[in-house]
Amino acid sequence: MTRAHITLDPAFRVASVDRRMFGSFVEHLGRCVYGGIYDPGHAHANDQGFRTDVLDLVRELGVSVVRYPGGNFVSGYRWEDGIGPREERPARLDPAWKTVETNAFGVDEFMSWVAESGTEPMMAVNLGSRGLQEACDIVEYCNHPGGTFWSDLRRKNGSAEPYDIRLWCLGNEMDGSWQVGHKTATEYGRLAAETAKAMRLIDPRIELVACGSSNSRMPTFAEWEATVLDHCYEFVDYISMHVYYEESADLRSFLASAVDMDAYIDSVVSTCDYVAAKRRLPKGMRISFDEWNVWYQSHHRQQQESMEWTEAPGLLQDRYTVADAVVVGDMLLSLLRHADRVGVACQAQLVNVIAPIIAERDGAAWVQTIFHPFRQAAAYAKGTVLRLAVDSPRYETDVYGDVEAVSAVATYDEESGDVAVFLVNRDPDVAVSLDVDLRSLGAARLVEHQALSHDDPHTRSHAETVDALRPRQADSTSVDADLVLHAELAPASWNVVRLSA
């Protein structure tokens, strides 16, 4: 066992916790929509066709924002196909995922589902195969009160009041050669700027997200952000970031994935600040990390080779391990560490597709290992993110070199006095004996220490393992008379320590 020490002080603040950081993502991909959130023939479907067992788990997960309808899907999507009487909606080919889109579920159904789930919508517009006018049309349909073609059509379709959608994405991953309507940075930057200006003429209250790089490994990374923002910095509120990690026979490096995520965020922040300085602009650009997760893309590439044109095929149905949950937890810590710049974050995706929730065909809904760190962070990260002084042992990785074993973030709710300390032991082989100096709090009572770990971190989620792969109470944790917290962090573990004043 190795030792680590953390000093916690409420005076050292990063930023307030933005509830939009606990967002998710629903795309017309695989069984996320059809057979996931929407399944009219299921025993648990309500009169709108929404699965109520899935809705219950979404509420338990604590999701704040839901991005829709894509993702790669949006770059070939005609949003008006998904409104009006269902029997009149056309079926279309979706080239992004080689599926047949029935359009039985569209904007109006999504907004009804958002109301049921208690989440905020984040709508993406198609800047791949379409453009400025179609983006203005959907803003008018969703947000204008009435008296115009599109707003009156919404009223005719059953929604007398406007949806008042505030968050809008200006396309998706437009730097990617795989994207329908892929563009250069200059082409996209100009289009994003003009579309943003036009959309704001329809509704000046909206918040807009410009597409950043699809990931930091793109050959145009950083140059893309700099060029795009050079065109549209004044007209948008966020630049997007996307990242996925997967284990490739190197558990030690995989568990340290958030080291790369931290560096990625820092690079994008630096690029944004460079553009702001160059253009003499006082506004600090915020980040919308609207796709992030563990995703075994190598599995999907194998599946792609034999795909046929079908409706809602079972795509990207990864089953997650305890190690995956630890990495997801550490990615959440990376987001919280950057709360001064990350204003929106959406885990991709919500149901069935690389998801925390699985909805079986004609069966039950259940949760995967990655459900738990998200649920706990969404529930307990309140108030202000604190900057911690962490003295951690280190371990070697092939990909990232020598890294800290302990990753930590704390939040402090000044109103209640509650403190939550979120901890990951990345080292898969060695437990850590941890001391946390709480003296600056003046008083502290241990509420609980919940930990998720397993003797075999590759133990995988199945319906039968749900109860066995939940966080458990760590009974040996204590706070002594000198206000020092003592805890043991198991190898490859996710931990939440809750304290009360």
C-alpha cells in the first residue's frame, strides 16, 4: 500500500458547479431512440410511447441536458420529416449509420419526452447537407410564439406554446471526413458565423455551440479551432469538444485516460484565449464537451463491414466493466476540474448505445457500471468546485508515462456546509492509504464513503450483475479529532466521500 495526502480549503475555488455539466445525448443511432426511450409496443410504454422504466432511470441518473438528434445523424437529417401525422412522415436512408429512419420520432416527440424526463433540450442543426435557412426554420418552429408559417405549424401539430429551446449546436464534427457535408475550417467558420447571426435574428436569447475538433488526434486539431473561432468568436457562446477512450490490452494506461483529457481541455482553452487576445475580444469562450465516454470503436468497425439497411439495428451496444466505470468517473473529475471553462457536457449516449442504461427488447431496463459515477457526481457535486493540493504516489504507464495514482476533486456547498470529495485510484495493482486535511472547514462529520471496485476490474455489466457491481459502503473510513479524514482507496476504484458540517 502507498500513501497520499490531500489538503482541502473552501477558500481555493475553481468555479460554481454548472448543472449543465451533467448532460447526456440522444441520437437516432442504433436502439437509442427506437427501442430505447421510445417503444410504443413495450409493456412499460405510456400513451406517448415512452418507456417509463427508462424514464425512471434517467431521472435517477440525474441528467440535466439532453443533446439531440445527433451526432453524425444530424448532418443528413431533414428535421421537418419528423413532424406532423406519423402516417404521412417519409422513411429515409440515414447514410451516417447505414440505417432506415422511419421518422416516427421527431422534434415534437423529443420535446414531450424532455418534459417527461425533466431535462433541458440541446438541439443540433444540420450544417452538413443543409444550411442557414433550415437552421432558421427550426428555430422559428420551436421558439416563435405564432403567426408565421413554421410557428403556426407547430401549433397545428399540438404545441400551442413555444418550446423555448436555448441551447443550439451549429452542426456536428464538421472537421471529420466521415461527416456528411464535411468542410474545411474556413468553410465551416464562415457558415457558422452567418448561421449564428441569422438564428439570433429569429431568437436573440439562444446560446450557440460551434464545432471544435472531433478529437485531439485530428491532423487539423488546434488549427481548426483557431480558424473557426477567428470567423465566429463574437457570435457563439461555446466551442465543442469530443473524446472517447477504450482499453486496448493496456489497463494501466487506460485507467489514466483523464490525464489526456485534462491536457486536451487545456489546449482548447489556450487556443480560445489566443483568438480572443488576437482579436482584442474580452469574452472568455466556454466549452461544450458534448460528447465524451468510453467507447470500444474497434468493435463497431468490425460490425460496420456486414451492415445492411435496416431500422434501428443493435449498434454500439457496449457492455461496460468496472475499469470502464473508473475511467468514466475520472473523466467527470476532469470536467469538474475545469468548471471555470466547461459550461456544458453530455455523456454519449443515454440508452442502449454506449450507454449507462440498457433497455432490453420486450424486457427490463437496467443500469451498467458507468451509471454509478455519473449518478453520484450529478447528485452530490453542488456549490463550488475546490482546487485541491494533492500529494499522490505515481505509477508508470506506456502511453502517458509517469502519472499520479490519485485523481481528486471536491465540491463545497456553502449554504448547507456539505462537502463531497470524489476520488479515483488509477493504479490497478496498489491500494492507497489516504489522509485528507479538513481543518479549514472548522468542523466536519463523515456522512458516508461509497466505493466501486472489484478484484477483477474487467468484470462486465450484465442484467444479472447489476446488484453486484454497485458502489458499496467503505466502513473503515473515519474523521479523527484533528479533522483529518482517513480512507483506503482500493486499486482501480471510484470513490465518493460525503461530509457534513
